[in-house]
Amino acid sequence: MLFALFFHNGFNYYQRVLENIRQVILTLRYYTAGLIRIPHAGWPERASVSNLVFRITLDNNVTIMHMGDADSNDEHFQPYKDYWQKTKEEYW
């Protein structure tokens, strides 16, 4: 569902939307999907490359997160401190 919101008009639409978005949280009946834009690994040299962190909670029970190729510098994650601490992810 979250992917469909960003890809329904093709990749160019996706790029235009993300230029101005830093965080999106979508809550529906059985899941919450969050998207946060974190710079790509290799930042600042790769600042032009987008990276999206997805976190999905299913039925208020299990939370999973995909970090993609996020840069590991703490300064990228600190602005979202409350979001990260809100839900504990499951690791497999």
C-alpha cells in the first residue's frame, strides 16, 4: 500500500514527491507504515542519491524496518528520536 502511494504515477512522480518529504506515517486498520528519508551511505558525497527507511507495524504486534543503504551518521537519525523510540522492531 505505501509503495503504491509513491509509485502509482511512475518513478518521476516518486522523485518529485520525495524532494520535499522527510517523514510520512500512514495508519490504517491493521498496520502502520512509516517512511523516513535518511541520506544514502557515503553522504555527503552521495547526497543526490535518495534512501528511504521503511518501518511497518502489523496489527500493533510485530514491527519490522528496512534501512536500505542509510548513512550511519547519528545526525541523520537524531531528528527522529521520538519516532525511533516509539516502537521496538523485531530482528530476525
